[in-house]
Amino acid sequence: MNILTYGGREHGRYPYSIYGDRVLKFLTYVIPLALVQYYPLLYLLGRETGAAYMLAPLASLLFLAPCFLFFKFGLRRYKSTGS
């Protein structure tokens, strides 16, 4: 169980680029953690100069709508145990 709770915290301590290109793409397009953490940090450190890197957290808002719809779907299907 600790791998699910503490694994993400340990994973976030290192820059995503050390995990390879495939993991970086996964954390950019599937789970937008890199949009919020990694790309803005590159801009702040001066490693990338494009304004898109600074505005990357705004792109993560595109993931908010499907997540919200999935959450609402789960609420409609939820059945209490009655206790």
C-alpha cells in the first residue's frame, strides 16, 4: 500500500526528465503533472524561454472537464452500504 501513497511523493522529488521521454510524455498528456510542475520550472530556471512553458498550467485546465464528468458519473453510480 505504501507504493501507492508514498511512491508519488518520492517520484515528484526528482525532475521528470530523468525518467525518460516516455514517462515525461505520459506525465504530460495522460496525467498532466508535468504541465503544472516540470514545464513552468524550466521557464523559471531559464532553461526554456517560450511563454508556453510559463502558461503550461493553464493547459492542464483542459483535463479538468473530463475529470469532473467522470466524477459526476461516479456519483450517479454510487450506492451506499447503508451503515
